[in-house]
Amino acid sequence: MGYDLKFGWTGTVGRITLGATVAEGGTRKTSYQIGGGTTLPFLDNNLSSSMPLVALEICDNPEYWSPIIRRFCGDLVNSADDWAKTAETAYGADLIRLYLTSTRQRNFSDISSVGKTVESVLSKTGLPLIIEGSNEPRIDSEIFQKCGESGEGEKLLLGTAEASRYRSIAAAALAYNHSLIAQSPIDVNLAKQLNILLKEIGVQRDHIIIDPYTGALGYGFEYSYSAIERIRFSALKGDSDLAMPIICSAIDSLNIKEVREADQARQDEMAVQWEFYTGIAAAVAGAEIICVRHPKTIGMLKSAFASINKKIDLTGVK
Amino acid sequence: MALKALDIYKLLPKKNCKECGDPTCLTFAMKLASGKADIDLCPYLDESAKSVLGATTRPPIRLIKLGVGERSFSVGEEFVLYRHDKTFYHPPGILFKVFDTQSSEEITQVTKRVRDEVFTRVGTDLRFNGIAIENSSGTVEAFARAVATVEENADLPLVLISKDLEAFNAALIQVGSYRPLIHSATKENFREMCALAKKHSCPLVVKANGLDNLIGLVKSCGEEGVKKMVMDLCPQSLGDYLSLSTAVRQLAITRAVPDLGYPVFFDATHPNLQDAAIALGIVKYASVIITPPLSEESAKAAHTLRQNIYTDPQKPIQMNPGLYRVGIPGKDAPVLMTVNFSLTFFTLEGYLESSKIPCFLLIVDTEGLSVLTAVAAGKLNETLVRDSLKKFEVEREVSHKKLIIPGYASPLSGRIEEATGWKVLVGPRDAAEIGEYLHEEWNKLKK
Ligand code: B12
Ligand code: SF4
């Protein structure tokens, strides 16, 4: 007896391109096509790109970063470009997600430094880049503009658009042909609304990645898990306003009680396990990009995804 | 396809003898109609009624109990593929695996750990569920000795794993009455294994490669008279497991293949991928997971993921609203307000206890929403705070009218003051800072 794991779905998760190689007009060593799923994650039988990607989150001002990572990465945290390079060569990340935490300083105004940071990170790594701009509406426009410009041709992924502030980031994405992250608080309908708003101002479907907001494991993750599943089903059922790939980042993982209060000698391990269990569950629910902050989580996730992606030949099951 | 309670009732013996565990045939019929009971519980059904009711009334996945006594647990009786469609009911048991080639000290240590270790989260005690003992030595004596070692140290649900009937016999003489799960019946040995399972009324793992073989074997074991089964899908990789368990769940809950309506067994012993296997098993339909003992870190993450996935998506874990005490607060003790989301309460309570300042905690009914969420949703507002202060008679407990509210509720501070006539103090956002805040601010105010 054969069995069908497609459950009669008709829709397809849209594809989006991250990064551009020299042949594609950029300077990246690799570029990725993500999305394209036609059934539940990992159950597609002949899809080359259905493995989730793992992004390492880094920043340009470590003052705002977890002490666990500052300790683990040492001096690297003081130079975003070397950190990014190490993420590629030693930690094995698929993507870099750069948070411009320097812009969080009070009255930040040195916009040109942001451009320099983006350029130096791009020059030291061949991986596609995700950039998280400012946290401050006042400077959003200039910051995103600068990021967009500095990464022109590289098919960046810019973050993060929310219902209350999406115009500056959308403008930068449109002007320089980058994609963007659209975040809504753990709710399918809000995710859809935001995508419609973005569509109305001209951002194409194949330039949007949904961030459903990921609560840390034990601190709201169960809601995020179900939101991811539901977004995926809506896509498979044919709702084109939700048929985008999903990015997941349980940012608070390193601040939660279990990690914060772990024995110092075991803190890295606790952080890694917390990120790892969250990452596996999010990927199985439907996330195409899993972001982590601890370098040691990367390899673990990648080998797990490889094993989960190893499928039986369904036609051979008799 | 589903029958209504009354249609079912018509087919029942109407003896109202209670032997099914229900007070009347009608209440039993109602349970059957909602898929919450198995017709086999009524001993007086005739064959024709059985065949009509048969597959349409029993839960699409049978409920199987492992072990006896306090630590026993039940799995199965699930109805949905996605938790947001309803909820997942029975969290998987996670059992630590020992080998009969290990020393009795090692086996004892693992057994005691499962017996004693508790991880308390959100007011709930989380534990591992039992011990799986594998006959890796291949000898009868070593297996019997290992089982005896576990048994001497704890009354825990067990899984016995062997290929040798003699070894099972020797083990079951000792622990047969504790209903261990025995692993496993295969197409070669199923008659003997079924006889063994029936003799000791143990649940039986049925193991076959490929769904058709599995369905065939489940049928055969059923014909041998075994009702309590758990299925080992023999996955070769984690991807294999995911495909098979998803297919099995789907075919079972839609009743397309009623013979697959049993819980799934999953051995998470995969070199370097053990945590991945456990996480996958938890989210994707495993009911009995066995694994070598986990590190403290993996253990906590696994417990938490299991707790998260198996909470009801419609109902956050909640506290009863009311006035709670931390320590023995006096008339001049601070009053802190918070929401009735359990996670919020227990997080806050933990920090308050370590601050060593006795206080009152006013829990208001935000329908289980956290502070920020409740503020965003408008569920936390001045009227609620005013009514709660009144309802729980806070004024009778303290000699002051000062209320400390969560930092995240600061936008409401003015309105709460107006509505209640209490002075509102805005506390820190992060509960971790509450001790310091109370020591400085509250003590300053008292002077
Ligand atoms: C899980 C979650 C949900 C769950 C609900 C979970 C629940 N039971 O509350 C769901 C998915 C249902 C949800 C819904 C919504 N959510 Co929501 N949600 C979250 C999330 C990820 C975690 C919340 C949580 O569990 N926190 C943990 C608990 C323990 O925190 P807490 O209650 O605040 O308690 C802490 C402190 O406040 C303090 N504290 C507590 N009590 C007291 C008392 C005193 C005296 C003091 C001093 C301190 C103190 O101690 C605790 C530990 O530090 C947050 C993001 C985040 N990181 O906070 C968003 C978040 C709160 N949600 C948000 C929003 C907007 C919503 C919605 C309005 C959106 C929507 N979908 O329509 C709805 C509203 C609910 C509704 N209409 O039903 C926003 C709020 C934005 C804002 N700043 O106002 C957030 C911040 C996400 C975001 N970044 O956009 N949400
Ligand atoms: S056991 Fe059968 S006859 Fe007796 S009360 Fe239950 S349903 Fe009725």
C-alpha cells in the first residue's frame, strides 16, 4: 500500500533568493533559494533546497549581547567582520545575521559608520547577509537606506518590518532589490495583514520572509510553534498572502532563567541545548531559516537537519 | 461515519451494571460517541453489536498504560495531527535506557536518578518516566540480574528489550505483575510474544519494517488476543521516523487504517543525534521514547519542549486570581500586582522568595495572559485592578494604600491610581530586579 503525505494540498510556499554570486551580480560565494515546499517540512520527496538554513546572529556593538556569547567568542565580538568570517570558516553557518546594535546608543547619528560596517562584513565573508537595522524610528529611514545601498547587488535580507513601522525598510528593499523580514506577534492573521500592507506599497511576494515571532522555549514557544504550523498550512492551502518562507529567531533564549542561572561552567551547554531544541521544533513546524547566537548550536542543527532530511523512498514502502 | 450517543445506546445491553467503569450504559454510550472509551470495556456486548460499534467508536488511537502505581502513565488517545486543531493529550513517556552489560552500580545510579530527579517548571513537577532495560549481553542471567537491580531500587514503568524468550521469562517472573512494556513482537516470534504478553497482561511492542508489514503484524497479534500494543516503526534515519510517524498518525486519526491506531515507540539512541531524535519524537507523535540518560542541559530542554507542546493551545496554564502571600507579610508589607498567567506568577514568586521580603501578591484575572500580552490586548486595565482589590479585600490586610505594578504595565499607572484611589508605584520590568527594588524603594517609602 502506498501512502500519501501530501494530504491533498494544492499550494506551494513561495521561493525567495538570498545572496547573489558573482554570476548573479553580487560577490557572495553562495546564494540560496529557499521555500518551494509543497507539503509538511521534510516530507517533500524531491526537493533539493528544503533543508532549513542556519544563521548565526552577530552584532556590531557587543555591549547589547549576551555575556555567554561574549565569553565564548572572546575578542571576535569586537569586530563584526572577523566574527562573520569565523562564522563562515570555523562555525559553519549558512548565513550571517548582523544586528546593528551600535545604532542603539542614545542619539546615534553616525550613519556612515553603518555603511562601513556592512561593507566590511560583506568583504570578509562570502555568505549571504541578513541585516537588522535600527531600533529607533527616528533614524530608520537613513539606516535602512544606507544598508540597502552598501549591499547593493548582494540580495540582502533586511529586518525587521512590523505593522507599525515598515515603510523605511520597504523603501530600502525596493530601491536596491533586497528582501525583507515581516514580523508580527504570533498570529496568522496579523502576519497576513502585514504582508498585504507590504504588497500594497509594492513589495513583491518573492521578497518577503515571515517572522512569526518566536518566544523562547518555555516562555511562549508553544504559541510560536503553532503559529508557524498554521502559516505553513495556509500557504499549502493556497493563501498566497501567507505563502512565504519563515524565519525563526528565539532571541530571548540566552536570557531566560534556566540559561542565566546555569552553573557558569555549564552555561554554554545550557544555551546550546535551549537553542537546539527550539531550532529542531521550529524547523519541523515549517521554518526555513533558524537563527542562533551560540556558535556551537550551528553544527548540531545542521547535522540533525541532514538526518531529518534523509528520506525513505515512499514508493518503495510496500 | 461516527455514531450518535443514542444510536450507540440502543446497541448496549442496558444492564447499568457499571462494569465498564461508567455509572450507566447511557454515560458509557456518550463516551463512546466522543471516542473516549473502548467498547471492549463492556463485557456483555454481543458479537453483532461489537461489529457495528467496533472501529467507529473506540478512540482512533488506543490508550495504553505503562506500569502500575504512582509513576504509571498512559499514552495514545490522540485525535489530531496538529496541536492547534484541538490539543495533544498524553505527553510521551521518556525512559532512560540501561544495558544488562552495565555494572549494577551504573544501573542503580540511572534508576535512582529517574526515581528521584524532578525539574519543577511553572508549578509542575517534570520527571522522566521509567527505565528501558536491554538484553545486550544475550544471556538470560545478565538480563534477569539487570531487571532485578532496577526493580530493587524503584517502582518505575519498564520497557524490557530482548530477542530471547527465555530472557523474557526470567525477567517477567520478577516484574511481570508491574505491566512492563515488552519489546518486541516481530513476524518471526509474534505467537510466542503474544502468549507472553497475554500471560502477564503486558503491553507489547509490535515491530515491523514498512507500514504494510506493520499493519499485517498488528492484525496477527490482535488475532492472538493481544489488545495493548505499541508500534515500533523501525526508522533508519530521523527523516524516516518523521515520514512514518506522520503517516501513521494521519492514517490512524482519520480511521483510514484502524489497525494503525496504537501509540508509537521511538528509540532515540542515535549517535550524535540523540537530542534531535528526542525533540523530533516530542513534536512528531512519539508516545514512548527511550534514550540513554540525558545530560542535565538536554534533560531540561527536553522536559520544557514536552511541556510546551502538550499544553492546551486554547488555555494557557493559569493561576486562580486572588491575594497570595509570600512569607508571612504584616500590615505594612508591600502589595504587588500581577497577572494570572502561571509562568508570570512562578517567575515572580521565585524572585520574591529569594528577596526574603514578605509581601502580598494580588493576582488579577487576565485570562492567563502575560503582563505585556494582557496590556496589549486590553485585558489588564484599571477596572480589573479596582474590582480585584475590592473582591479580594486587600484593604483589610494592609495598613497602607500603595500598589506596586509591573514595569510593563506602566502606561496604566495613572488610570489605576484614579480608579482605585491607591498610590501606584511602577516596579521594574524584569522580575529579576524585584528584590533590589523592594530593598531600596519600599524600605525608603516605609521611613
Ligand atoms: C507568548 C506570547 C503571546 C501568547 C499569549 C501568552 C500568554 N499566556 O500570555 C499569544 C500568542 C496568545 C499572544 C497574543 C498576543 N500578543 Co503576545 N507575546 C507573547 C510573548 C512571546 C511572550 C509573553 C510571555 O509569556 N512572557 C513571559 C512572562 C513571564 O512575562 P510577563 O508576564 O511580562 O512577566 C514578567 C514581567 O512583566 C515581570 N512581572 C510580572 N508581574 C510583575 C509584577 C510586578 C509588581 C513587577 C515589578 C514585575 C512583574 O516579571 C516577569 C518576568 O520578568 C511576548 C514577547 C515577549 N518576549 O514578551 C509577546 C507580546 C507580549 N505580545 C504582543 C502582542 C501585541 C500580542 C497581541 C495583542 C497580538 C495579537 N495576536 O493580536 C495578542 C494579544 C492577546 C489576545 N488578544 O488574546 C506584543 C506586545 C507589544 C507591546 N509592547 O505592547 C509582544 C511584546 C510581542 C511583540 N514584540 O510584538 N502573545
Ligand atoms: S458494562 Fe455494559 S452493560 Fe454494564 S453499564 Fe457498562 S455498558 Fe452497560
